[in-house]
Amino acid sequence: MPHPSFVSLRAVKRDPATTQFFVVMEFVESCNLRECLTIRTKIDPPEALRLLGDAASGLVHAYSSGISHRD
């Protein structure tokens, strides 16, 4: 079951020249937290709690699905 914090995978392929695997993922136009804070300088506590809750929910979903998050 998809989770709103996850992007979808489009393909997993292997480069024939290098034999390395690569992943093609859905593109989501957005900014990361550092970039958003550069623009906005601060986040109000209710929004910060929502962002933390969203991140925690995604990590719980990944863990319960047997997925390891490495970033």
C-alpha cells in the first residue's frame, strides 16, 4: 500500500556498460528542509510538529514494510 511520504519507483535497471544498478523514481517538485528554512527563516511550532509527524509516519511505514531508510 502506498504511503504519502513515499515516491513511486518507475524502474530498476542495470547499466550494461558499468553493470551498476540504478533506480528511476517519481519526480516531486519541492524543497528540502534546509532550502525551505533559507526562504522562510522559521517554521511555526504547529507546522514543525506536522512535518515531524509526517516524517515519523513514513519511517514507521518503511520499517513495518521491511524497508531500510539510508539518508
